Amino acid sequence: MRQIDSDFLALPLRRLADAALQRARDLGVEHADFRLERVRGETLRLSDAALEGAIDADTLGYAVRVVKNGTWGFAAGIELTPEAAVRVAEQAVEVAVVSAAVNREPVELAPEPVHSDVTWISSYEVDPFEVPMRDKAALLADWSGDLLRNPGVDHVQASLMQVKEQKFYADTAGTVTTQQRVRVQPRLNATRVLEGRFDSMRTLAPPAGRGYEYLTGTGWDFPKELARIPELLEEKLRAPSVEAGVYDLVVDPSNLWLTIHESIGHATELDRALGYEAAYAGTSFATFDQLGKLVYGSPAMNVTGDRTVEHGLATIGYDDEGVATREFDIVSDGVLVGYQLDRRMALLKGLGASNGCAFADSPGHTPIQRMANVSLRPAPGGPTTEELISGVDRGIYVVGDKSWSIDMQRYNFQFTGERFYLIENGRLTGQLRDVAYQATTTDFWRSMAAVGGPQTYVLGGAFNCGKGQPGQVAPVSHGCPSALFRGVRILNTVQESGS
């Protein structure tokens, strides 16, 4: 059975928490929480099968957050003694006292049951930090070498990112949680130069809340995917440029996850919808007055937030406010029915309890409202991807994510992809180049005519969702099936750029 690392449990977790929280109580706070966190990250990068760089970073520290007289206070430290923890608590209270003069909105937190001395560990088999770095580099080099031996590949970039995140949390209500989770992101990118042109193609394997077993056959078949890349890249380089116009689209999960992230995930963060988040990436068109009214998409659209799904990058047992995580509805039958919430936002708008969306990316940052695993649900008994394609007379099949652009209200957007295939009379007839699809969020999701069945469902995602000021980075997954969209505007990116 998986266990939390003994060296983390050997740290003076409870002594530091007890000292900090008691001092905060003595200073008259309404609420205080203590979070000790260790985040270990390792990154390997190879160029043409040769190791180009390796980073092994370890962050350890703790934070105290308080509410005093209705005002937030926060401070962090690294010295692991009770005396230092007391000083950090005093600094957090001092911040609240000083900030009270400019606070016009008293802070209150939604109630949460006490979770006393609970432990949670993510679902993985092999701790990637227990695998020697040379073995991981050798595997990436072998994969790169296999690609380079093909005459259709000129260069290969390979990388592996892995993170182990350990957190101990305690608060003045009595909640105490200890958690550990692991995530990995392997990626290979092949480049070909042909007749004065070049292009690249990378693996579609998504980052995952798994261990090293992900690279050795559990959850993804890397050798099978890599074997197809040279031929696909050759076809992509020789493909014709798309004719701009209106097409039906069948969008693969490897592309659709990012559209979900940008046009649904960020748009339904309640702090963004209320205007509290604006400096980093804008607000949201999905404002609070539209809850229960906004027709976000077609009746085939059902979207959930979930911080409990197995192998999700945002999956955790308890968030950074001590809230037990769960699954919740965001869009039901095409209508906006919910938001992502932390404890303050939930109470502020009378929405009951938090749904567990508070997260801080390091011990030096305060928790903010962050994205759950926001996913489009498949249709029970729904069609395969091939069946969706067979229902299209003239269209494009979109595979893999690439670049994107979306406005500051999460409304007007355009997305490109890794590969595009022309669909004619229900059949794929070859790849296209220079494709981007453009729409408004509601036009796009209202044009969704069908979603695939569970057999098409894939959990995609990213390590690096940005938010906040100072900026924080959070991992998040988005599951979705293949889906069919009718009448979407297609741009030719070369023509649009004026080239």
C-alpha cells in the first residue's frame, strides 16, 4: 500500500502547527490555519537523444493564514522551530491588523465539518523519485533514438517533468490533514525539414496524476504512439493548406480539453465571474446574475467540476482550506448551474459550502480559488469517434492541442491543433495544414450536436495553469469525449497572418 514518505512525517508538523495556532488564538483571531508543505520537482530535457539539462528542486516551508476583525493576514517561514512558527503567526496577525484600515468587505468563511487527523494519498504505483535519474534519461534517449533512426525525423526534443507534493494542514476548528500526491508529464517532439519547410509533431500523451508506471505501459502506450509519428509528420508536411470557411468539426479529446479549460474552466471560477480576478487573465462573461439562466451550450452539454477523479492533476482529498473535495455540476443540459468555489466565495454569494477549490502552489503563497478537474461528460451508450465522423459530409477532424487565444472575458477565442484531417462524405481523406477554429464561447458550445460515448473519453490537462497576482501555477485535468460541432468558422492561419 502507498504510504506518505517517512521523512516528511518525521518533520515537527504538529508541534509547529500547535505553536502557531495557539499564538493566533491568543491574539484574538476568528480563524487561523497552518500549512506545512514540501514540493519536490524534477525535470529532464534531452535534445537528439543527448541529455541537455536536469533540474531537481525541493521547496520546504510553512504558512499561517488568519482572519482577524474580518481581514485576511498571511505570513510564511522556513525555520522549523515552534518559536519561529509563533513569530510567523504574529506576523500574519500584524498583516491583518495593518490591512484592516483599507478593508471594506469583512471576510467570513463558509462552514465546513471538522476533519480530524485524516490522511490522503494519490493513486500511483511507482514513485518516480525512487527511479534513478539515469534510468529515466536512458528511457527518453531510447525513445528519441528510435525516432531519429527514421529518415522522416531530423530532430527530437524529449522531456519528463515530475512532481511530488506533500502537505500538512491544521486549523483552529480542529481539522488536521496530511496528504501526498504525485504527477508526471512525459513529452517527445519530432521535427522534420522537407524541401525548405519544416514542421513538428509531438506525443498526445497527457500529463497524469500517476507515477513512473505511466512511462512503462500503465495508462498509455508510448512505443505505439511514437511508431506512428514519422509517417504522420511526413503527411502533415505534404498536406494542402485549408480553404477558409464554415465546416462541421469533430474534435478529439486531445484538443477539446484545452478549449474546455479556457472557455469553461476559467469562466466558471466564481472569483473571476465576480470581478475579483482581473489583473492576470481577465474576468468572465458568465456573470453571477446568469446562474441558472445562461444557455451555455446545447442540451448535450453536461460539465462537472471534480477534485476526486482518479489520476486527475487537480485531484486531492482535502483542499488548502481543509474542505473535503467532491464532484459538482457546472453546466447541466446546456445551462450554467454552478461555479467553482472556495470558502469565502461560497458564503459571500449564499451558495452554501465550498466545493473544495482552494489551492496554493507553494508554502510562500496564500491559497486562492483554483480550478477543479472540469470535464465534459460523455453520453451513456454514445457514438464512437468514427461514428461521429461518419455523420459529417464536409468537415474537419481536430487532433492534439497547440496554440490558442481568448479574450479577457473568456468569450471570443481561436484554437489551433496538432493535426487536422479533412472529412468528406463521412470519411477522413487526408491531413490539412494552417487550420484554426474561431468562435464565441456560447456559439461554439451551442453548436455541439453530439458527444461521444465513454469509450472516447480521455483525461487531458496541464501542469501550468496560471492565475493570481503574484502569479501561481496549478496542475489541472479536463476529461472529455470526442464531440461533433456544426457550422464552425475555420481560418487559414497563413492567410490571417498576411504571409
